[in-house]
Amino acid sequence: MTASVGRTSWPALGVVVAAAALAPLVFTDFFVSVILTKSLWLGVAAASLIFLSAYGGMVSLAQVGIYGVAGMTFANLVVADGGAAAAWSPWIATIAAIVVAVAVGLFFGVIAARSVGIYFLMITLAFSVLVYYFFSQVTQLSGFGGVNNPDLPSLVGQPGQDPAPLYYTTLVVAVLVFLGLRYVSRAPFGLALQGLRDEPARMRALGFNVTRHRILAFTLAAFIAAVAGVLSVWYNGRIAPGSINLAQTIDILIIAVIGGLYRLEGAWVGALTYALLDNYSREWTPTVGDVLGAERFNTILGVVFLIIVLLSPGGLVGLWERVRGLGGRGPGPPGEVAREPAPAEAAK
């Protein structure tokens, strides 16, 4: 039994993008930077995880490690406080950072693609932890307090003074990532990947190389994660081993599950929910002894996570579809693998 990934409402998507384009004219610089821009680049990171999960049946915990490689590489190749400070052009450093991270992702994929289920999950978690400890111990690359104030491309200007250029850049990247992954999911490679996800033995009998397709999918997801890693450095103006630790790995997984692990849109829905909770729950949360308070963000996030999982395994996107009656029977229970509608079905 499989669960439907669902269909994209292109008119609704167009409205959302148009509204997002007008956001800097409506909201304060604080909201644009701390909520919207953060949601966009976190959504890109979560989209790399959701793509693997929804279309490949692979829940990867290595995405933060991969985007950490990209972020650290970029920060070390440009002028910065700490690290190697190679003084490259920010654009050349961006390309090099993505190439290095994709190469690392390809290496990880070659190792992990032969495993499935909990074994795949644990191997990818080990990769993420490995990257964290590598940069924690190699202070020549990570500095003693992280790599700070890296030189940024002129396109994004000075995000601390004017967040709009970085916001629009991140918005364009997020839209391109979404459209690109949707295109891949309907291309022959994406359709074959979904077949390998559902019936690997049958697809292997038909002549498809299961391992090769999984490696390519993992590499594509690594590319998306690498882009998110570079955006994270542009946004934060720094990167440190603490930025890519186990807690961040869990946060990206929580973002994907809250938004909807079976829908690409869920990446940004979950990221926006996370950013709102992260910034405003401290103001709204009453203090109840040592159990609850403004500092108990992880407790609040855990409660929201449990409520959403119990109400809708398909996350907020799945819950919205159920409410509107657009999701049919909706996403299946936890453990079911998402299925993209067949081309003939999607055309109806």
C-alpha cells in the first residue's frame, strides 16, 4: 500500500510566489530577514530530504552534513575572519563549494545507496556526525570560534543593513529548486526512481540498475543541500561546527515532517512554521515552573511535532488537503512510502 504524494496547484503556487515577491513592501526588515529569508533557505535544505524520501523512499540524515561541507568550503575560500581565508571571488567560491559538496555527496551516496530502511537512516546519520566532528577538530578550517564575516557576492549586498537583496535571491533559488525537482519527478529518471522505490525487485528484473539510480538521486539531493549550505552562510554571515551539529540535523528532519514528508511544498511550509515558532513562541509561552517557559523552545517544537504526526502523518500540507477534500484518502500512516501519481493519473 502506498500513499499519494499529491498534485501541485499551480495557480495557488503562483499566488504564493507573487505574495512572497511583495513581502518586503509589506513586512518589516526584521520579519523579512529573520522569518521569511530563514524559512526559504531552510526549506531548500528540507526539500533535499523530502525529494529523497518522497520519490526515492530514502530518508536521509546526511543533508546537514553535506550543506555543512558546502558552507565551510565557501567560508574558507573567501576573505573571512578565521579559516583558510583563500581570498577567492565569492562567485567562484560558491561554485567550488557546491562542486566539493556534491562530490562528497556522491561519495556518501555510493556507500549508502546499497542499504535500505533503518540501515540507510543510520549510515546517513553517521555521515552527518562525521562531518561535524571533522570540522570540530580541524580548526585550520573551522577556526576556534567558527568562520565569521565572509566576503559575500555583491548581489546580496549587506543583509544586516538591507535584507531585501538576499531575500529575493533566496526566493528565486527556492522557486527554481521546487520547479527543478518537480520536473525531475516527471522526467524518465524520476518515474524510474519511483518505480525503484515501490518495486525494486521488479524494476531490477526489467533491467534497471537500482543502485545507480539511488546514487544519482542522492547526488542530486546533495546538490540541493549544497545550495542551502551556501545560502546559510550568506544569511548567517558565519558558520561554525555548532551550526551543523546533530541538533540541526534533527531540526531539518522535523521541518520536513511538520510540513509534509510526502510533498515538496511541505519543505517551505515546515520551515515557515519552524521559524515562526522559533521567534515568537518565547513571547507567547507562559512560565510553568521548570516544565515550560520562554527557553523551552525544543519542548514546544516537540509537542507541535507530536500533534501534527498524530493528526496527519502527511504533515501540515496533508492536513490542509484533508480539510479541503483535495487529498482523497490523504497520506497513509507512518511507514507507508509516498507515491507520485502516474502520468496518466496526474493528467486527469
